[in-house]
Amino acid sequence: MTTQTAQAPAKAASTNVRRNGTFTRRWWREVSWRYLVALVMIVICVLPLLYVISASLNPGGSLVGSNRLFRTVSGENFADLEARGFWTWLGNSLVVCTVTAIGTVLMGAAAAYAFSRFRFKGREKGLTGLLLAQMFPQTLAFVAIFLLLLTLKDVFPALGLDSLLGLIFVYLGGALGVNTFLMYGFFNTVPRELDEAAKMDGATHGQIYWTIILRMVTPILAVVGLLSFISSFGDFLIAKVVLQRADNWTVAVGLYSLAADERTAPWGLFAAGAVIAAVPVVLLFMFLQKYIVGGLTAGSVKG
């Protein structure tokens, strides 16, 4: 009896060791690789950011050379941006992107509401046409956009070539289709009973749209506004075609002018401008972050 009592703790300890060993091997086999992949992705994402920030703080740095990170820390590159007209480019970008984002949200929401709530002839074909139009890249329309704005400049200079308003209208026209289709799926998730109850209380379609529906679809409005702002802020090709004078350039076109000649490009200035240009997008993303997941996924439930 005494021998069996003494052997019991030993057997329990041996069992625990085997269980711990099995758990450890299983963890290394099934879970550990995920942490490894996550670590590699963090390094891939963070290292370029550190390199650009280091280059922006190094007056004599070069993006094409092998510089030691943060060897020199100076704000000279940031101070020299004003002489290059960077703040004018940033202001132009903020104006264009803000107006484009607001216009895209208003136009897309109105179109999505009409397709979702009203039944009219050509409704299904209209939705299909919007979807098919997005299959063709906007680069195919560069020549047409240039010639159209060149002609409009003679009639209405504010809307023609080399104008910020003309660029805004080009962005609004190109983004209407995909954003309408994206919002349409989200609008369908709003119960129609809300519309009917409001109508019984005497509300018009306009009152229902502005006071009820838009409040219910706030997540998708935030997502569309954010995506529109980011795409317009980072666009280079269309802005380069439309804008001619340096005073009207956006950040993307202006930064390209700094790095056009890679042999003599001031890469420190380019890096400093890139760091500052990233700030508005990051702030907007953080402000609208709570809406992003819901806005992107809810529209796929019903539609």
C-alpha cells in the first residue's frame, strides 16, 4: 500500500510531462508558423517606413545608396520643401480629394438609394451597365479626357484643362459606378419597413433619405469617402494629364517632378514630402477606422 501511494505522484508527474510535451510539439507545429509569418510581414512593412523617415532626416542621404538608418537627424529637408512649392501641392491635393470624397458620397448614395428603393424601367440594365463599365480601366480614357477638357477650356476655362475643378469632375465621373454598386448592397440591408413607417407619418422621400436612411448607412458612407479620398490623393496619371502648371499640381505630380531624374534627384526632399503627405491619409484612416470593417462587409449580406 505504501509503495503504491509513493508511485502515484510519480505517475501523475510523468503524465503531466507527456501532456506538456505533446502540447508543446502541437503548438510548434500548428501555431508557431503564424507568429513567424506575422513577424516577417511586420519587418517587410516597417523597414521601408523607417528607411524613408531616415532619408527624410538626412540632408545628404540617398534612397539609392546604402545609408545607415538615422545616421544624421536634421529638419533641413522639411524646411526646404516650402521653396519647392510643396505646401501649395499639398493644399491642392486636400481641396481636390476632400471635394471629390464628399461629391462621391453624395452622388453614390443618391444613386444607390434610387436603385435600392425605386422600381423603374431599365433598373436592372442600369446596374449591369455600371458594373460592366468598371471592367475597363480608366487609362483607356486618357486621350478622350484630354481632348474633352481641351475643348471645354475654350468654352468654360474653369472646367477645362489645367484646372482643379476639371480634375475633380474627372474623378467624380470615374468613381460613380463602383461606389454606387458598393452602396447598393448596403442600402438593401436597411429594412423597407422604416420607409413605410415614415411614409405613414407623412414623411416625403427626401425626408426619409436625409433623416433616416443616411443615418442608417453611415458606415458605408465613411468607407466610400475614405476610399475616394485615398485613391484621389495617390493618383498620378490622371492628374499629370489634366494639370499643366506647377501651381496647380497635386502632391503626387509635384513629388514626381522632384524625382524625375534619378541621377540628380533630391531624394531627401522627396522622402520628406512623402512622410508629410502620408499624415492626412493616416489621420483620416484612424478617424474612420471604426466604420471600415462594418462598411465593407455588411453590404455583402444582402443585395
